[in-house]
Amino acid sequence: MNRIPCKRILIAVEGKNKTEKTYFNNFSNRSQVIKFCSGNETDITGIFNNLIKYMEKNEISDVNGDFIYLVVDLDNDHKKYAEIQKINKKAQKSGIKLIYSNSCFEVWFLLHFQQFTANMSSYETIKALDKFLPNYQKNKDFFPLLIDKTADAIDNAKKACQNIVDNKPFNQTITLVFEIIENIQY
């Protein structure tokens, strides 16, 4: 019997952020394994450099069929976006897909419940999310409450990305997390 190869997915996130890890771990199964790059870097370049070292040490590469993502928050900061743009060419050459959310990862969760284009701070995003997930707390696993609404979140995220004004995503509440989810689910 031929065995189906396991899809390897490597994700690097900022600092000790367990919210993303808690969420993405829900997608690990026998056909795909999700790993996280270790390290407590908080700057995008530091995370990127740590990810490259991890890939080399563990022989992870898109050439091998692996999927590699660098997930960061823009925090409504044009400097962070400029930093992402600076490392994007190196990332592409290394098979790394840059995934950002503005202002924070919780935008992805909020898009499961509503579509919006207003620019929101992290605080405002979490406050809005609390209407749908009462007593929302970072690092808590809300996956069971989100999974049935994932198709809506993907549609809402794509619509928000189509409406980026003046190519300035740091001035709008958006997320590219849907790109990971589409790869994981399909």
C-alpha cells in the first residue's frame, strides 16, 4: 500500500505569541504536521533570520514540498510594513510566504463574524471581537467556535484585501491569514 506523504508546514510568529500557535495547532493531523519556529524575536528581521536558521538546521524547504510562513502583526505601523517589504525578496527566494495582519492576528478571528474595512487598533479589534466571543482572551482556544465560519472569514479577508487604499495596508484592518488556511484546508 502506498502511503500519502505528510505535508509539513512551518510557521514563525512574533515573540512568545501563543494565540497563533493555539489556533494553527488545531489543523495538525495525520496528513499534515504544523511546526513552529522557536525563538522570542519581536522584530520582523530577527524572526526572519531565526526562521532561515531553523529551516537550514531541520532541512525544511519549499523545494521539498514544505510550506513556510512568517506571520506578523503590522500594529498600524508603516515602519513594520516597510521592513516586511525589505525582506520580501529574500523570503520569496527562500520559499517563505509573508503573512501579515493589521493591526493584529485577532482581525482574522473577527472576520469570521463580520466584514469591515475601518482601520482598528489592536484594542478596538479585541473589543469588537468580544461581542462575538465573550470574555475573549489571548492564548485561549476558540477554534471550535470559529471553524464553521471559516469560509466566511476567507471571503471577508479577501474582500478587505481587494479594497486596500493606496497600497497602504498599515492604514486598514486586513489580514492575509486566509492564505495559510486555504493551503491547510485544501
